[in-house]
Amino acid sequence: MKDDGPKGFDLAQLLAERGAERYELHTKHLNHQLPRMLRTIGFDKVYERAEGAHFWDAEGNDYLDMLAGFGVMGLGRHHPVVRKALHDVLDASLADLTRFDCQPLPGLLAEKLLTHSPHLDRVFFGNSGTEAVETALKFARYATGKPRILYCTHAFHGLTTGSLSVNGEDCFRDGFAPLLPDTAIDLGDLDALRRELKRGDVAGLVVEPIQGKGVHASPPGFLRAAQELLHKHKALLIADEVQTGLGRTGDFYAYQHEEGVEPDLVCVAKALSGGYVPVGATLGKDWIFKRVYSSMDRVLVHSASFGSNAQAMAAGLAVLSVGGRGDRGQRPPHRRFSA
Ligand SMILES: Cc1ncc(COP(=O)(O)O)c(C=O)c1O
């Protein structure tokens, strides 16, 4: 007799029966403005299939995916290497998320990821870009013992409350106050940075080397000079590479386009899992992690229930095994992109 596997839930059948209700269900139970907006701009499509950088609708029309899931599909959709890694994880029935052991995959992914930023030593794995930023903000405050974070006008670092406090656009912040008492400077404004640092309460500057909003590149020399100023005042440089990391700009990280820049904390997410599994990572220097996790009773002082889960870790390892863009060993000659 043919074994069709366990019974009880049939995804294909569910989608066949109710997939057509997608816009109606969204309008009724989720953010009702999304279907409204999509209808208004004529994007209320029904995509049936996706592969690489393409979607197809029910009529077989082909759409080029220029949004890439807000940048999570760095390898294109359904990359075979990542897909196989995830099938392998499910088939392996691993003892994942026991929380009272040390699984191999997080260590292996950390080891691999850290090869792209040799000046950094440790990784915290979370589940999203905003969580990677929240981690960096907390670690910077704890490690320096200072409360205030500087950020840039037009910045985007995620939409949870800590990350929102360093968001440079009022349209995202309005109505959610009070936020953390952080302070904006213009990207590239070293005088403003100097002025704020003199107050003596700054834990760090969080910066996207290229801002997603407006696609503003940091001016040549800014990151290096900012790093020097920050370190002089015992504050940290935090590079948010959630959008720009994983080879998106040609080098593995966008900060690497500028010689001598070595951020104290680096935030990664999005393309790290090839778009399949939520993931976030905060990379940092040894002394920062050692301060945060300073004793055994602080072992869980910063943690996440789903952080380091096997699917996300395997997807990350699979992604990093593909392509090798931005490999530090084969780095192209130093160059700067123009804004
Ligand atoms: C630079 C940057 N940081 C953080 C985030 C937040 O990432 P997530 O949406 O995974 O929370 C984003 C999202 O677009 C981003 O572009």
C-alpha cells in the first residue's frame, strides 16, 4: 500500500480551495491598507510561481522582481543550494532549540560569517534586522556605560521601538513617542558628531554605509573619521549592513569600500538566509560581548527563543557557500562608489 505520509494537514489542498480568497482574507484579518494600496496602484496581482528574479501569474505573465522581498532574496528565489539545506535540516530531525546545549550549526555559521570581518570575534543570532539593531544598541549602551545613541537623518534601522528611536524619518516616528532620547546628525556631518560626543553621554553612532532611504552613500572618508572621533570619546561605531551586507554593493560589507573602517558592531539580516527563514545577526568585538555576558548569571541577559534555530543557521551556511562574492582573500583593489 502506498504511504502518503502523515495525515491531518494538506497545504496544497488548502491553497487550491482557498487561495483565491487572499485579498479578501487580508482585508478582513490583516493590515487592510495593503490590499487597498495594491489595488490603487494596479499591483493587485495573483502570483502563482517564483524562481530566481521572476514571478509568474495565473495567465503565465512573467514579472521581473525588482523588490526582492525588500532585499531578502539576495540569491534569487528558491535557490537550489539553500532549498536543499533546508530539506536536509528537516529530514535530520535535529535536537534543535533545546536551549540547554550547544548546537553545532550556530558556531559554524558564526565562524564562517566572521571570516568576512576579521577584526570581529563574536556573533549574536536573532530573527530579523530590527532585532540585530536592537542588540547592537543594547550592547553599545551596556559596554560603554553610556545611554545616548547617535543616528543619521533619513536613516532606517527597523521599526521596533529601539530601532525606531534611531529612525531618521518623522513619518515612521510620529505618534509613537516617547522614544529613546537619541539624537540625529546628518550623514557626513563630522562637526555635529564632534559636538554631540563632547557631551560625554554617547554610546555609539549607528549608520548605514549606504542609506536605503534615498540611497545616500556616506561621503568618502566619513566612516573612517567618525570611527576615530567615536573611539577618542570611548563610543562605538555600529554599521547597519542589514540592507547592504552579503555582497550587495560588491564587497561583502559596504563599509569595506572605505580603507581602515572597522566597526565595533555590525548588523546583518535579510539575505543571510536567502529569503527563506527569518534571521538576524549582530557581530561584535570580543570585549563588548565579554562585558555584556560578564558572568554566568548573565548568560541569558540578551537572548531570543528562536535565535540560532537550525533552519536559519543551515540557510545561512548554504547562502555563504554560494558565490563567494566579497571573499576577503580575493578582494578587488580598493575603490569607492560615487553617491
Ligand atoms: C538598513 C536596515 N536596517 C534594519 C532593517 C530592519 O530589518 P527587518 O525588517 O528585518 O526588521 C532594514 C529593513 O529594511 C534595513 O533596511
